[in-house]
Amino acid sequence: MITTQDAVTAAERCTPEYRRNPHAVYALLREAAPVCPMKPPHGNETYLITRYEDARAALSDPRLSKDMYGAMDAYRSIFGDSSVALDDNMLNSDPPKHTRLRKLVNSAFTPRRVEALRPQIQDIVESLLDECPTREPFDLLPAFAFPLPIIVICELLGVPAQERSRMQHLSTTVAQTGFSEESKRAQQKAEEDLHAYFTDLIAAKHSHPGDDLLSALTAVQDNDGGLTENELVSTAFLLMFAGHKTTAYLIGNAVHHLLSHPAQLRAVQENPELVGPAVEELVRYDGSVETSTFRYATEDVEYGGMRIPKGALVQVALSSANRDPQKFDAPDELDVMRPGNAQNAHLGFGHGSHYCLGAPLARLEMQLALTGLFGRFPRMTLADPAGEAKWMEVPFPAFRGLAELPVVLDPAG
């Protein structure tokens, strides 16, 4: 029987047991320690918020700041000095700076621009599936789930095709580092390379603009002017990083869970109009962003009867909030026909002013990926249906994604 302290330790240290099933840990924390004080490996006092109502409120609480410069010592101890130059963007800022940056980026990242990518994304899905073996087991992650979003975000930003594999490698290095000296050096080198690359690319867009998002971002202006050069570089990094890893893991998680729930998969296959609701339910059920990015308390605040002292870091457990039985009926069940008002209440893309700007693109990629996969290969199966899923190891709760996804596309082919 897992104890409350076991659950705290599991969440602090991302133990193998926690990685296999964080939802069991969150269920206990929601009940016994809904606002949980922790001391993760990075050494900074951190509070983990696990209940839905607290989580939703915290995500839009102005007392919980996203301005990394206000918590610089803590930020550097976690991410290192090299991260600072790449994080001068809307994710790591508060109003009025956040409002200005988001408005400028929003003017270029429009629904029209995203929807215009639909035929390109469909073509990318089909071309990637053309290259996949159909009758023998293979890992769907490197063959399909990872390249799809990196190709899409590179197309959107205007990154040349020959640079896509490099972008994937660098963003993977930034995402999967830990706290060892070796991993910190690898992270620093990847961040320096990304900063140099986007600096050069943006200079090229200034001189020779194209029909792409980076070119549009170099041109957008408002009453306060446009993005500074460093804001442009940092925003390009943010869009690349967020637009790649989160969607790649989302696709992998979604395919795994649909194959593990054949009745749910069959419902989507027999009713194509369910693909949109299915995406929302899959994000709720096991999304790729397990916890929010860090916030820090600018004053003493109270959540769930727990005092969070000024200066402490705060993380919101999105995965926990999305399975809170006080908000969702039968939250541990995957139900693609869950009522729409319940599906749309999930916090998988955040809430408030920092709601994910790329959510429409992620939804579109997910819908087209699932439709393409299961439409073309309706008999697709897990290569080892009885085997235990292998989840990615991370140094602290952040992303939730599979380490591998062995499948057979057409076992009866």
C-alpha cells in the first residue's frame, strides 16, 4: 500500500514506479496532500497543486508569476545560465510584457495560417506512412510521431528542410537533460547552437522575407513597436520547442491508449466525426504536458489550506487535475464519447492568459495523424499487446511521453 510520503517521494524523484503510473500517485496526493510541498533534485522549495479547482485558479493567479527574472537564482539552478537568452518570450513573462508579446505573435499565428496547413499536414502524414513497414514490428515514435510535428513546425517557421533533423536533435537534447554535469553541458551546447541558428535565420528573413511565420514575426508591429531581436530569437525557440516535443508525445500517447482500448478505437473508426472529441479526451486522459512550467509566489498565497510562502516555486499538476473525480465522472476511464462540456474543461493546454497559443495546431496535427493512421491501417496493433509500456524518464515532472511505441500496421496484410 503506497503511503502519502511514498507518493511525495515518487513525485519529487520521478521514480520508475511514478513514471509507469503517475496517476496513482496523484490520486493519493489529491486526497491527502492536494498542495504538496516538495524538494525536487534541483533543490528549490516547490509546491505541487493537484486538484482541479485549485489548479485552474493557480494557472490564472497573478500572484504566481511567470517572469523568470523575478526568480533568477532558482531559474538558473534548474536550467542554467545558457537558458536565459532563449527564454525572453511570452512563456516566461507577466503582463504587460506578456500581453505585448502574445499580441504580436498572435497577429502572425492566426487560425487562417494554421488551417492553411491542413493539406500540407495531410501530405506529410501520408508520406511518412509510405515509408513505414506494414507487416513487421517497428517503433512508431521515430518513424512517425516525432518527425510529423518537427516537419510541420519547420514548414510554419520557414526552417529549410535540410535543417529539420538538426532541429529535432537539438530540441530533444534540451528536453531530455537532467542534473548531471554531463547533461548540463549537453543542454548548454544545444541551447547555444539553437540561439546561433535562429539569430542567423532571422537575419536572413529580414533580408529575404518569405511566406512563413518567422518572416511575419519580423514584420509585425504595434503601438509599442515590434519584437526585439532577442525576443524574436527566443520566440522562434519557444515555438520550435513547444510545437515539436509536446505534439510528438501527444501523438504517441494517443495511439498507445487507443490501441489499448479497442472499443474506443472502434468507435472513432466507425464514427469519423468523433475524432475531434477523441483528441480532447485523449489530452485529458494522458496528455503530454504533465505539469505546468514553473511559477513563483510573489507574496504568501494559500491553496487547499496550505500556505505557499513568498519566493517558493509552484507547479500545477495538469495530469492530476484532468483526473480529479470532483470535476470528471469516472476520470480514469477513456471515453471518447464523454460529454463535450466535460471534455472541453480539461487543462491539458493550460488556462488563463498563458493558454497554449499552439493548441489549434496541435489539435489539427493530432486529428490528421489519427485519421491517417487508423484510416489507412484499420487492423493496426501494438507489437506486444500484453507487454508493459515504456515511458520516458525525466529528471522532474514535466513531459509525459513514451520511450518507444512498437506497433504492427497491418498484421493481417
